Amino acid sequence: MIGQRGYGIRWSEMDSIRFVEPIRAEKAALIALLRQPQVRWADVTAEVFDAGSASQVLDSYVAGRDTLFPVGDLDRVLREAEQEILGWEAEGIGIHAFFEPSYPAQLRDIHESPPIIFTRGTLRDDLRAVAVVGTRQASPRGVGIAQAVATALAKNEVTVVSGLAAGIDTAAHVATLEAGGRTVAVIGTGLRRTYPAANAELQHRISQRGLVLSQFWPDGPPTKKTFPMRNAVMSGYAAATVVVEAPWRSGARIQARLALQHGRPVVMPRDLLAHDWAREYAERPGVYVVDNTDELLAVAEELVAEAAEGLERLRKPSAVVQF
């Protein structure tokens, strides 16, 4: 049930939502609601879902029922939100509330489902998508593996998802573009920013030929909290995660943990078993260990085929496969 820790919004539940106001007005109300300093983003999706209306939840805050400091003028905050939406749209930024058809359905399936996402580029279903992640301090071998994996996935019409970070992420994005494939960058900043700055041109290329996705306000800066949050969304967006190279203290290891929590399989090369954490993960249901790119691609193809039929099947634990 929505609101309970560890569960996302099931697709069948979304089908039953009937909002009181038109979608455009509801989106403005959601923006206004998220702008209030006393509102917890982690709770907003559940509150709006339960009420069936962002406008109703916003009105309760304005009326002061849920806070000691009411925001005051409902019409004003709604006008300001609508002006923000118009400004973002004029920049080519897409704004997708969790209750809109354009919102990626696979993200509704996770507990960390953001109430709203911002995009540049072409938004698609992307159920045939695999995240390729790893350390920023990548070795030449790790970069080579990431390039080979991304190229193979792209040539098989699988969307390659990564986080635009230095190292493995950059290698995966660039290799996908060079192979003529589709890549999605899930970033830890707002869309008006780039981190690292050296990837500004790459971020632009991805927005022209794929998709850049953020759960943060367009001006949002990078922080220690935003990148783990980004990993959760990246895990939820993809049908599976390939961890190429990752020490204990890395976002890629965090994503592997989150992927398993989300019921998304994790694929790792045998080389990664040099790390204690990887050996421990390899014993868990849903983790696949492979010896080469061909085997990795075969596993990924099977997993994305299941995802294309519906994420429900991927919630079930999968057997460990050793090649």
C-alpha cells in the first residue's frame, strides 16, 4: 500500500487515480507544494496519492491545518508555480509529475519514487534499459569493460543508463553515443548545472540524442545527499544494473544494494569479486556473475525481455548464475 516504507506505487493503483483538477492545475499545485520549506519531498507523493489531489494537499498547508506557519495566499503560490513551469518549458525543460502519463512508469515501482522529475531530451518508455555504473577513479581495464558493455548493449537496442560522473559513467555514455545507441543520464544536480563541469558538452550531446533526467530543481547544486538519491532513481529507471568496477565506498555499490531492494537484478564481471562486498553480494538472489561481454549481454537480454513484459516479474528473486 502506498505510504508504507519499502513499497512504490503499483501501476494498477495509478490507473485508479482520479484527480479533482485538470492535470496542468494539479502540476502547478504540486510545484507550489514542493516549494514550501516545511514539506518533506519523501512524503509528498504518498500524501497526494492518498488525497487524490495535489491541490487539496496544498490547500491544507495554506489553511494551516498541517503546519504552525501557513504559507498564506493560495492564489499567489499557484501563480508563482505556473510562472516557474512556463519558464522551464521555454528553456526546453520537461516537467513530469508522478501522476502524469509521461512520468516513467518504472519509477512508480520504487519507494524512492520522486514526486516530480525534470528532463531534457526525448522521453520514452525505456523498459529495455540497463544501468552501467562504476567508480569515478576507473582503471584502464574498467573503462575498457564499460565501453565494451555499453557498445554491445547499444548495438542490441538496449538503452544504456548511467550517472554522468567521471570514470565508468562517462565511458558508458560516450561509447553508447559512438555506437549510435540511446543513453539516459540520471544526474545528481539540477538540469541547469553539470557535474563534473568537464562533462558539460557530453551532457548537451546526451540531451540532443537521448535523455538527461533529474529529480532536483533545475538550479539544484551537487551535494553529498543528491548522488545517493540519484542512484536510487537510476536503479528504479533501469531493468537491471551492471556494476563494472566499484570499491566499497562508491555510489555504484550503493546502487547495487538499491537495485536488489527494488527487485532489479545486478550483473557484475567476475573481476569485481576481488572486493569483499562483491563476493558477499554474489551470494544473493538476483545477482549474476559473468566472465565476458558475450555472457553479460546474454543475461542482460533475458532481463530486459522480462522487463518489457512488466516489472512485476522482476520483483521475484532470481537465482545466482555463475559462468
